[in-house]
Amino acid sequence: MKADIKKIYEAHVAFELEQFDKKHLKASIKEEISAVWKWLDTVKLNDVSSVHKVIDFEERNIVGRKLTKHQKEYIVDISNSIHELALKSKHTVADFIDEDSFNDVADKVIAQKEIREKIISDVVKNPFYGEMIADTLYDGIKSFAAQSGPSNETVGGSLFNIGKGLLGAALSGVSDTIDKNIKKFISDNLQKSLVKNEQMLKDKLSDSKLRVMAKTIWEKLEDTKVKDLAKGVKLTDHDRNEILISTEKAISIALQSEPVKELNEHVLNHFFDHSGKKSIAQILEDNGITEKIAIKESEEFIVPFLEKANKDGFLKERIEARLSKFYSTL
């Protein structure tokens, strides 16, 4: 590079560096962000992206992406750290959520009466539910009969002990048949009874009773100490790692499943139909990000990096590398 050209080059480098000193830095950021914002107000979402581009990005960076060994170790480590903090905590549950917020959430849930009643109806009419309760009752009756002993004259005692003694071998099949018939009788009649009493269950889970229940839950929660909850969690590093592996596997399978893919594509199509013709600036503003906020947060985030790059000489190095390409051609 010729001497006179070199002087101009060095002056240019010095000028560029000067724009990054404390005196000019914030003003420069504000100027650039404002210029970018005005430009973004002319750029439509459809101009720079599409549903397929977003899906391709997700395929490259989210679907199929697995945690690194370091990430897994860190998650287990921070999990232990948070648990240790909880064990020493002086806070109660009420310090994390106040009563008004809890009641607001409870009210929203209680208000879903139609969904609640449908769930009750579906549960009651599910044969498995009747069979499950029948098995529980049957086991209780059988335990009672067994405790009664061979000398007990109850029907249960005679039925459940019929396979014992001298006739055991000959009548073991009869005993099994009796067992099955009793189970079936209990299940059939219990199912009918549950269906008839569906309204009773709905009454017991009425809005007013659920509010009382929510109040009782809050009274127990608000004074519950975080450290007492933490004491109930007893997990080794191996346990935490196994939970992490299972969770990662479940998420990975879910992300690659057809239903999730369909839902993802539906949401993206809806978003682009709704906002595709809007400018990027308008979309940001619709979501509460204004030019003023962008400038403020850029200053907070970018300034420390630029100041560090300037101090290390990295900024000067990059400016020189960029400008020297041009001045070397003169």
C-alpha cells in the first residue's frame, strides 16, 4: 500500500473506531436501529420467509436434535443445585403465588363446567371404571372371607374356602367359576348404579363445592414450606439422568409424530395467513416490541460486547481487515 494511501487508510480506521467509543456508541446504535426499523417497516413477512422455510429451520435445528453430553451433565448439575437451594429455603408456597392469583386460576378451571361434567360422564360410563372398582370390592370381600376361617358360616366363608380340604382338587374349577361370576355380578350392578348416580357425582363436584375445595387447598398450600416439599424429593444423579433421558426421548418422539407435525404446520399456516402481509416492524409492534424498546435493549445488550471488543483490539482488527481490502486496490 502506497504511503499516501496508507495515511488515508489509517485515518479511515481511526474514524471508524471513534464511532465505537463511549462518546459516540449509544448515538450510533440509536441511529442504526432507527434506520433498520424504518426499513423493516417496508419489509413484509412474506418477502423474507414462508411456512416451508420455518419448517425447514425446525427440521435442521429442533426435530431430531439431541442434547450434548455437556448439556445433560449441566441439567443434572443445576437440578441438584436448585434442590439444594430449596432444602435451605425459608420461603413458603405463598411467596411464589399469592392468594388472588391462585383463586383466579381456580375460578377459571371451575368455570369449565361443561368439560367437567363430560369427564364425569365419560368416566362413569367407562366399563373399565366399574371393573376396577369391582375388583377392589371383590378383593376386600375375599380378604374378609379368608379372615373368617373355615368354621365361619357366612356365605363368603363357604364360597372362598370351598376349594380347600377334601374337595379341593375336585372342586377347584368350581371355585374359579364362582369367583368369576361374583366379579361379573359386582361389575354389572356397580356399573348400573354408577350410571344412575352420575348426577350425584356432578353435585358433589359443583361450582360451590369446588370453590370450598380450592379454599381448603390454598389454606394448606400457603403455609407449606418449600424446604418441606424439597425433602420429599429424593433423587440420585442416576435418577435425574434417567428422567432426563426418558423426557428427551418422549419429546423427540412427539416432535416427529404426525399429529404434532400437522399441528405445527397448521399453526404456522395460520400465523402466515394472519401476518404474512404485515411488515416485520408491525408484527414486532403487535407483540409489544417498539422502536424505543429495540433501541434500549440493543444498548443494554450490545454495548458491553462492543466495549470489550474495542478494549481487546478485536474491533480494530476487524475494521482494518475490512477496509484494507479496498485500500489495497488503490
